[in-house]
Amino acid sequence: MPKSDKPIKSKTVITGHINADFDCLAAIVAAGKLYPGATLIFPGSQEKNLRNFYMESATYFFNFKNFREIDVDSVELLVVVDTSRSPRISHVKPLLKKTGLRVHVYDHHMESKCDLEPEKIVKKPWGSSVAILSHEIRKKNLSLLPEEATIMGIGLYEDTGSFTFNSTTEHDFEAGKWLLSQGMELEVITDLLNRELTGQQISLLGELLDGATTHSIHNVDIVISEVSTPDYVGDFSLLVHKFMDIENIKILFALGRMNDRIHLVARSKTSEVDVGAICTSFGGGGHTYAASATIKDRTLAEVRDELFAMLYSQVNPSITIEKLMSKPPVAITRNMTISQAVERMTQFSLKGVPVVDNLDNMRVVGILEHNIADKALSHKLGDVEIEIYMQHPFATVKTTSSLYRVMEIILGLKQRLVPVVENDRVIAVITRTDLINMMVQDPARIPESLYPDKKQVRNIGNIMRNRLPKGILGILEAAGRLAEQHGIEVYIVGGFVRDIILTRPNLDLDLVVEGDGIEFARKLASRLDGRVKVHNKFKTAVLILPDGQRVDVATARLEYYEYPAALPTVELSSIKMDLYRRDFTINALAVHLNPASFGKLVDFFGSQRDIKDRTVRVLHALSFVEDPTRIMRAVRFEQRFDFRIGGQTFNLIKNALKLKLFNKLSGHRILHELKIILKEEEVMPCIERLDELGILEAIHPFLKLSSNRAQVIAELEKVIDWYRRLYLEPEISVWKTFFLGLCLGISKGKMYQIYQRLSFSRREEREFISMREAIFMAAGRIMNIKHELRPSEIYEILSPVPIEGILFIMARAERENVKRFISQYLTHLRTQEIEVGGDDLKDLGLEPGPVYTELLDEVLLACLDGIARTREDQLEFLKKKVACLDLPTEVSEAADDENRGR
């Protein structure tokens, strides 16, 4: 494809759908006749022969360009052919974001809803897009070159199956007749469309034939075949066409796993199954009789399951919502207590029920599951109203909805019960059991998604190899090899996986082993020359490597809480249950490390969806009851990632605070979470959110955020950022500085209550008491000074205060001269050293004692003020000071002798 060194300026560009077939390519060429001077954009294709043809002929003759060569700013009009959906033209996505872009569409896929908001659209139910564009060209009395007529003929013949497909219309025949009159070369078309198969293609066709199974779905015979190959095999659609001819079948869906993608090609000779609609659901396109899709990030089994679900939904409209649903529904009202709800569900042996506003209007407001209610009872929350723990938001259907929508909700969204709503009233329900009973008559059609241990996976192995430091990647690969050798499974889990997806740095390694985690850690330590610390109670270990890298290793475990806010009790479990114990869905991800499946991302709980939607969501309604510190973590993650706390999660937070669950937490656990928050890159948004939700007040009423505290904390962020940019030693304990701001204005007596509530250690308590007193003394001396201070005066005022306290004073200072004094102290005065010491005083005949410190301090102050900069000046200063001391006679004489000797 010819390339230009400079971006090509073009007011009009023409393109078609990705993975272009002949009809798409030909339609682009045809549209070029209608828009003289337009630039033709090749959308890419996976058909090998099509690509060769394009490279040998179309590249040079029709002058196609790659979109990367185009100056986007110059484009005013986008012409789209053979599709009308934006996901199918992702290669020109930057154009679609352009304000004021005009769009023209030419398409024959009537089942695809146009989402491009075109200025002009020509859409007809004809057998090919070439036929539509030929008609438009003829209306303008334009003529074609033989090469143009031939390539358009190739597209026409392919998309109509050489005029044999049921989608073929009289307009396609008219287009063929006209193209022939324009010089279309039938011999070229015959050579391209009736090409010989390669050995690899013949082998794959054999596999398709051998693996084909016929499924009678509501008395309609549908053939489905699957193949897998590590490499891409060209002309997969041609193989499907050959398959249809050999077996003389009416409806065929062929699934081919090639590299990391699933290719779906569908053909139908009957209108009973609209293959275009089904392929469109997979992100592809086509029409009623011929369609295809390329699917990423799903396994072959997952695609097959979804295909079956859509077939059962679409093929037999006689299986309706009304036939599947159970009515009248058993419902509970939102003002019922947990105890009352459990009693009612037990009475009717129900696993879940719709929650309604009241039994008169039957307006559904939520769903309550029996297992959540039971858990709440075990936490002695029987008197709490169910509204807090019901599922909300939730999905509903109408009696006119499709069966596939029910499958999406129950299988995809994991919603056990689906209310059927009419005129805003719940009239029936469809349960997971109802759906299974409907499908169980034909076991082959039960989607694997129904099985509880089915993992939804995609592979991020290449992302890990590209983004992770070699050392970290080496640790993970070594862990995978070790697990493989011992016949167990190992995963990297939690925030590390989340941050890979978010492209954020995170080197905190947490491994989970489906086996003995402690023994695994010992073996891994031996292999990596590390050492291990074991925590037998929790079946965990910490591996410490020679470079200081830490690796946490845990046994896959299920935690349960004996009472609200308790520490967890641990039992052996699987990776799924281990992930279920996590705090939020965004942290409930795992990546398989065993070599055979290295990089497979395991997501049971919609974690990837929540990351994409930027939502913090708990895994179950009792999450905050079991561990209220998760509330603080929810705020931290929300602010750190600029996410939002989900609606139901927000309500659960409010309820946990209403139940005063923070009162049951130990101070150690609250302080631990508070320290982490006060170490965040942006602390102020976290503090404001904690206050907004009432969390600070729940920790202790004295901590409620005032305007003065907010102002100081905001200023502290600037001051600490300034200090960090200086790269000075030592590093500060940032949390202490922010904690000082959080406690601004609290008296000494009240601070003792806070220390006690947060379970400060005696050392931490003494440190803060001492620091607050030092701050009080220093601030009182320096804040109101208007005149200049000598460096020694600045040093004497600030040196008794820890750096964290000095930064706090700086944040509170309003006068510029005070900030300048503090800056001078931190950047210069604090690190000043003198060139004399105790040995010099001893040479002067002075006996060691407290006087040494006093004299050397005086030398330092004199040095700061420029009085004694050099060693000679400092020695002379000492001699004079020593001479003035009231010393024994022999000491004075020794000093005199020293002076005379010099």
C-alpha cells in the first residue's frame, strides 16, 4: 500500500467495515465513483486471497490508503459502505469523535440499526452493497473502467453466492447485467471465487465436517461445528461455503479458534434463522442469510454457550416469557424486617423474592436473596429492615421481552430472580431454576455458564510480559513452574491484577495457592534464595527475597466472621471462594500463573465491568457488617482511582454507620486504615469524603471536619509536596503531619480520648504529646514575628520540633516571612555541621560532661550566624568560651599554655 511521508489532507474519506470481504472492498471502490477526489481507506481483512488480490491490484490501481496516513483535521465527510454501525468501523474511531463531521451511509444490512447519525443514508434490503452503489452510479449516468466493473462484480458474486443465496433480489441481477456491460471480466471472478484449497484448508475443512453436530432447536435443524488451530487460516468463510455445498445443509454456524480470537461464520438458506442478527450480537454483521463475527476475550466454550442461548431465544418465539414465568409472585414489602423475610421465604421454600413498595401497588423496588437474609440473621440483624440488604439496582423484563434477555440477566448478570413487570407492577417472576428446567430437556444446550465453577477468562499474559519489570515477571513465572511441578494451581490476585488493568504501577505480590500455601512458600524461597515468615493461624507466609522484594503467599481460603467486625476465621477453599472474601469486586481478580495457562484472567464477579465503569462495589450485602473497615477502603479506592461508590454499596455504608458498627472495631484496625489513607497521594479528597459520609464522626466525634481543619489539611498537601520535591533526608511520616491537621484545635485532655480510641501505642502517644507541645512553643514564638531573625534564632526556635511538626507550622503560617524562615531552616540551617568536636575540647583540657554539648551548640549557632565559619574560627571561639568558664586552676593554666604555644 503506497505510503506518504506527510499526512494526507482529504476532505472526504470512504471506508467499510473491519475484516472486509469482497463486497465491502468493492463497495468502497464503487463509492469512489460517487465522490470524486475522495480518499479510499482500506479497513483491513483476514481473507488471505483477498489481501493478495488487494496488494497486487487494488493498491496500485485504486490507490487505497491506510487511515494512519490521513490528516484527521482535514476530513469533513466520512462515507461508510456495507455497514451502518460504529463498532464495525473502529479503525476510523478518531474521526467519529470529531465535532461537525458529516456522514453518508450505503448499506444492505437491514437488521443492523444505524448509530452513526448520518446526514444521508441509503439502505435497501438487497443482496449486496455493490448492487445499491451500482444503482446510485447509474442514476448519475456514470461509466466504469473494466477494472472497476470487475472488482465490483467480485463483491456482487461473493455476497449473493453467485446469485444463489435467498437474499438475492432482482436488483442484484440488474447490477450484474450492468456491470457486464461495463466490461466486467467473468473469467477473473471465476478464478478468484472458485479457487483451489490449500492443504491446510483441506485439513481444516475435514475437521469441520468431522466435528459437526446437528441440533434440533424447536424442530429446526441447525448444524454447529468447531475447530481450533494455533495459527490463522485464510478464507474461513470459503470453507464454510464448501461445507454447505458438500453436506447440503440449510443452516450452519462454524466456530474457529485461531490465535487469540474466535471466528464465527454463519450461513442460512432459510429465513427461520436470521444469522445476521445473531452475528451482530457478537459484534459482527451480515444479513439474514450470510454473516460473520470476530470475537476477542472469550473462550470457544463461552461463545458456543452464548450462541446456543441466542438460538433458543430466536428460533422458537413460541417459548415466551409468559410460558416460563411463575405467578402470582410471592413478594415481601420493603418495611419488613430480616426475620420476617426469612420466615416468609422459608414458608414458601424460596431462594429469593421481589421486594415491593407495598402489597397494594406491587411496585418492585428490589430483590432479597435467602442466603443474604440468613447471614444477616447470623449477625443478629434480624430486627433490621430488609431495604438495606436487598439487591438494588436490578433488572426486570416484560412479557414481550425475549428469552435471550432473561438468559443475559440470569447467566450474565448473575441475578438469580427476574421480576416480570407490567404497568409498573410485578406480575410474576422467572427464577434460575425455571430457566434450567426449560433447558434441561436437551442437556447439550445448557450453557457452561450455568455451572458454578465455570471461570470467565481472558488472557493478559502478553500485557504482563510487556509491562512488568523483568524481576517481577521472573518471580511469577518461577511460581507457576513450581506449582506445575507439584500438581497444584497458583494465582496472583488482588490489587496487583487490578492495577495491571488500570496501567498503574504496583509491585505488591499476593499469591494464592490451591494447596498448602506455607509449604509452597518454603519451596519457592528455596528456589529464589529467599527466607520465609510463617503465619500458621491464617495459613499464610511472607517470602522475602535477597533484594528486599516481599511476596505474600496464602492458601486459597474462605473466611467467615463469627460476629460483626470480628477478625476472620479461615477454612480451606478454592480460588473462587478465596476471591469472594475480598472487599470489592475490583480487587476480586486473579491471574493464573501455571505455564499452560499463564496470564489467564479469572473474573467470577464482574470485576472487569466495574473497573471499566469506574465503580467501587462490594461482593455481597453484608460486606460492611462483617468488616466495617472496608468502608474506609471504599473511600480510599474511590478517591485514588477517581471511581464512584456504587448505589447499593453507598446505601450499605449508610446503614453500617446507622448500626454504629464502627464502635465494635478495635482502635488498631481503624488506625491502620487511617494511616493508609493519610499516606495517599491526594489526602484531602479522602478526608472530605470520610466527613461527608459521617465516617470521621463515627471514628470519634472530635474528628469531625471543621473549615479550619480542612483549610490546614489542604495547605499541608501543598507543603508536603514542596518538601518531597527537595529530596531531603530523612523521609517524613506523612500520616503524622496530616493527623496533626485532623486534630487541629482539640485540647490536650480530649486528645487522650482519641489516643485511647485509636489504640495508640505508648511510644506513639508520647511522640504526639511531645510534638504537639513543641509545636505550641515554636509556633507561639515564630508566628507573629514581623522583623528579621538571625539564622541562629530560627534554629533555636525550630530545632526542638520534629520535621512533621515543622511542616504543620508552615501550613498554618500566614505571613510570608514566617514561611521563609521555615524554608531556610529545612533547606540549610537544619543540616549545617561544625568542624570541631569533643576531641578539641579535650585538647583544651576540658573534662567530658554536659558542658561539651552546651559549648558545641554555641559554636553551631555562631557558625549559622557567620561568626565562626572555618575550623580555625570555631577553635578560637571555643578557646574564648573555655577561658570564660569557671574552671579548676590546672585547666586554666593548660588553656593558657595552649594559647602561648600557638
